[in-house]
Amino acid sequence: MSMNTAAAYSRYRIRMQDFGARLDLLATLAWLRENAGGKRALEALLASRPQSMRSPARRVRVGDEGASLRIRMFSDAGDEYWSVPLPAALQE
């Protein structure tokens, strides 16, 4: 295997990790929607999600002044963060 081929596979691995992070962010959004009852702040809800929904390498953050969730991407092929808008019921 040549060096160029090895580099291509390395980038592929990072892109697949980013894809998994996007799926995890969508799962977090679904969990937040299911557990949004009451007056708990978004940050408190995020902190209370199950351990299985947390990544030691990527932290879900609130972005756009409370209007979205975002997660850092590791690939250099696009934006630094990927975000999803929050429904009005979850916005701070």
C-alpha cells in the first residue's frame, strides 16, 4: 500500500467518525425532545442525558445563542462544527 493510499484511508476513518458524531447529535436531539417536560434549562437537560449518549472526545454544545446544538468535526473537508436547529420548545 502506498503512502497516498494510506493517507486516503486515514481521511476516510475521520469522515466516518464525523458521520457517527452527527448520528449521536441527532440521537441527543431526539432524547432532548422526549425529556423536555418541565422548566429544566437546556444545559441541565444535556447534562442529564444517559452516559451512552456522551462522547469523551466530542462535547455537544449549545450554539447560536441557544437556538441549535453543535458538535465539532475532525475532518478538514468542511466546517469546524456541524449543527442542528432546536425546536422552539427547547430553545433557551
